[in-house]
Amino acid sequence: MKQYDFLIVGAGLFGSVFAYEAKKRGKRCLVVERRTHVGGNIYTEQVEGITVHRYGAHIFHTKDRRVWEYVNRFAEFNRFTNSPVAVYRDEVYNLPFNMNTFSRMWGVKTPAEAKAKIEAQIAEAGIGEPRNLEEQAIRMVGTDLYRKLVKEYTEKQWGRPCSELPPFIIKRLPVRFTYDNNYFSDPYQGIPVGGYTQIIERLLDGVEVRLNCDFLKQKRELEALADRVVYTGTADSLFSFCFGKLEYRTLEFRTRVEDTENFQGNAVVNYTSHDVPYTRVIEHKHFEFGTQPKTVITEEYSKQWEEGDEPYYAVNTEKNNALAEKYATHARERGYILGGRLADYRYYDMDAVIANALKLAEEIL
């Protein structure tokens, strides 16, 4: 009889929810985490009395009432509404694309005027079925908005021309003909007061956790301790890249304290032109309506992933997706349970990560 029922690789959101559910059902779990802290990419820490999202902005939103009620067991959420703005050279626009954006861009006042403007630009572009992100974006919002607010920002984000990116990437961007700057249409949204780390700590309360423990470097020794392995890391590294390497984008965060009460007036400001090297600036205090005398900002840079970098976003080309499925099949055949953004090679919002972990727990526990 082994020491643990489950070895869970990764103390991020997926692994922590699964560990909580397993412990609740009387299962013995060991969580191993390569980093020196729990929480994965939703880890938050206190700087100058401000909750700082170390690995980029994480705004919780969901349509799933069950998930909302679940996460509220572990923290109190505030009423934060994500309303980013975009800076294109000396111009400032509201996001997502809405009547405030259209009014600033063209001077229009009504939905009919905005729709007519977009439809005229779509007709002039003469695009049929979109074959790439550029064509999809123009079919959605016309050429002016694409040129100023999509093209250069997206090319910074993904490191390749929009004409070489798949169209589905842009489909997540809301377009609405109301004066509504709320980025998400989900009925439940907010930020946990005091940050996300407390949620992970409460999920892992009573579960054995080993930090600074690299599973891939101690694989044989750790696997011998448990009946089953729940793995949340990159699937290609699990098998030493035996079929080849998957592609990722990574992020670099440059965080600093500013001796001012209010640096940019908004939690998230996107910079959409190539002349600014970062994609966005986050001012963390605005997530919790802070009134501290100083502020903390983070500049976010997107770049190609290289060995040793943290992988953040899967590059879901047909080639990569086929390779990811090959690794997933290989993992299942060897008894591994995969879950989370990295292991599934998919972009998930936090609510989907929780829902997937709960579903897995119900299926196998």
C-alpha cells in the first residue's frame, strides 16, 4: 500500500481544487510545487499594503453559479468590474469595443451610425470567409478599429503577423452597441479582497505540500509514493519532449513602486502600438479600490517561450494541437491524469479551471 492515494503536481488552481476535493473524500494527497510558493500564476503578495498580482492581472468572472458559490467559500469578493482602456499613440479608447469606443473613433452617437460605419468598411475590404485573425477582426469591427486597436497589439502579444494567426483568437473579444465598458458579460465577477493566495492556502489546508520540489527532477522517487499522479505541468516536458516541443508564449513582468497615489487612473491600460514595447500596464491598487499613498504598477511584455521560461499561453496552431493530443494520449495510456491550462494545452479562464477540477473529482474519486 503506497503512502498517498494521489500525487498532485502543481499547487495552482487546478491542483489545489482537486486536492481539496480529494481530502474531503478521505483521500491522502501529496502536492509538489516547483516554485517557492503555492498559487501558481494566480499568486498574489502584499507590497506597500497593496495586493499585487505577481504573474499578471487575474479577474474572476463566471456565468456558472455553482463555481461562483464554490470560490466564495474561500474568500470575500469585491464588486470589481473589468473596464480596461487602450492607448494608441496619443489617443485613448474604451474597451471592449462599444459605443464609447465608436464615438471616440468616429464621432458617432447612435448604434445605427456605428453599425453603418463598420458595415461600410467591411464591404470595402471585400472579405469573404475569414482565413486568419486579420480578416476575422476586420469582419467584426472594420479597418479603423483593427488598425489602431487590434493589429499591432496582437502582433506584440503573439510575435507574428495577424495574417498568420488563426481567426478564433479574436472571437473572444466582445463587440457591443451600447455605452457599456464592462468587459465581461458574466453575471458574477470580482476580485478576492486580499488576493488569491488565501484561496489556495485554504484549499490546501491539511494537505501535505512540498515547495521548491521539481517533479521532473525527482520523478521516479515521487511517483513511487502514490497510486495515481495528477499532473498540471506541460505535457511535452513530462515525457522529455519525446515527440517534439510544443510552442508557448511567455510573459515578462517589470514591477515597481511609484511614489504617487494614482499612476494611470485604471487597473488595466493596454498599449496597442508597436512604439511601446509592453502590451499593458497594470496598476494593482485599483483592483481593490485602494487609497494607499503609493502605488504599484507592472509592465507586461510578451515574448517567445524559451527553455527555462514560464510557459503562459499555448500557441494553438493545427500542428501544435495535434502534437498536444499525441502527448495527452501517451499520458492516458500510462495512467497519468492531466488537468489545467498547461497540461491540456488550452486557454482557460479561472472558472473553467475550477469547473474542470470539480468534474474530474466527481468522475474519479
